[in-house]
Amino acid sequence: MTYAFIVFYRYHLMTPEEAGKAKEFWSEFAKGSWPEQLPIIGDYKYAWGSDWNGFLLIESEDPQSFFEFWPIFRDKTRWYIENTRTIVAIKRETKDWM
């Protein structure tokens, strides 16, 4: 079974310097500290029609790996991410929906 995690996020208000630091931090964190078993399928910059600044789409065969990694992610990004909301779904295994 494949699980999908849609993680909406909202930034704190930042100065241009803080925004640059946050962008640099995310680049390094996503490349170096992100677990292999939680591939980021999409990193979306905007969430039009909502109050969120963007969202991540993550997939995993093992949902426990997401739940174990989540507190680490929040602790490391709390200084520039004001809030998050996560939706968890299970991917359909067949293309025949009816």
C-alpha cells in the first residue's frame, strides 16, 4: 500500500535576509537530511485559494517512517514555518475505479 502525505505549510513573516536563510536551509535539509523512504513527489510553492504558502506531496510504503520523522522535521523548521496541516491518504492500487 502506498500512503500519500500532503503537508500544507505557512511561513512566519520574515525579513529578506531571513527568507534567504530559510531558502538555503531548506535546500540543504531536503538534500542531506531527508529520509530516503519518504520521497518528496512534489514541492509546490503556492496553494491558491487557501491561506497556505505551499505544500509538499510525500509518498511512502511505510507510514510509520513519516510519523517518526515528523517531529524532527517540525523541530528543524519551526523557526520559519508558522504552521502546518497534513492530510494522509492511501493510493488506489488499480486504475479501474468503477
